[in-house]
Amino acid sequence: MSRARTGAALTLNPDNAKVYALVVALLCLAVVAAGVASVEGLLHAAAWMVPDYLQWTLPVAVDVFLVATALATLALRKRGARWAAFGVGVVTLVLVAFSSTANWLYVFESTEPGTPDHLYGPWLKAAMPILLLAAVEIIAALTSTRNNRENSPLNRAKKSLRESRAEVRALKKQLRAAPQEEVSS
């Protein structure tokens, strides 16, 4: 009789250091890719409003500032400054909206109407700042939160068992210390 092989024994622990490092590396790659794509759109959008030698300022002012405000929001939340974190979070979302709009307009204006590039390209380009923010937020959350194993179901059960054993020991001690009553027959 042969046993079916399901691969269940080969499950991967997602809270493993190697998996963690791989996830952070992939997210960093996503940050770079989304950032480059977004910066490229902002550089072209900058051509509409500033001289050539200043075109680099728009991507720095928007996307670099976006990443900085996203990280600042996390730091402020960690410090307990909820209102400041809320304000910086609003600024971050405004920057994402501005960057997405600029990227959308650049592709919309630079493609031939009626083509797939014109129909789908603006939306894909507009998604880049959103992906940039999402990847930064996930990286920051992964790298700034502790692995709280105290709240795992197993550790909660162990703690409950220790507390129950302590209660039983205390009750036994009280019973031994209590005077023995005479049992009348």
C-alpha cells in the first residue's frame, strides 16, 4: 500500500528569517521599480512647467517627499503622536494623488487616442505612486514591528496553564495550613 504524497510536510514557515529577507528584498525591488516609473512620468510632466535644468525638482519634491512622509507617519505613530501622524498621512495621500494625476496626464497626453496605450497606459502609470507608497508602508511595517510571540495561541495557553497550576498550588497550601476539623461520627 502506497502513501499519497501531498507535500504537507514541506510547508514553509512564513516567519522565517530567510523568507523575511526575501520579502523585504522583493519589496525593495518593487519600491525601486515603482519609483523609477513614477519619476519618469513626473520628469515628463515637469517639462510642461519648468525649464529643462529644473525638471529633476518635481520628482524629488513629490516622490522622494512621498516616501519620506510615509516613513515619518510610521515614526510618529510609534511615538504615539496620533494627530501629527494623521496630518502627515494626509499630506502623503495628497502627494500620491498629485503624483498619480501627473503620471496619468503624461501618458494620456503622449499616446495616440484610441490605442491600447491610450486606454490602459494612463491607469498603469497612475498606479506607480500608489504601489510605491504600498511597498514603502509594507517594508516599514515589517521592519519596525517586533515579532510578538507572547500573543501566539500556544504561548497564551502555556501562560494560562502556568497560572492555573499556580492557583492549584496556592489552594493546596491553604488546605494544608487550615486546621483539620474533627469529623464526628
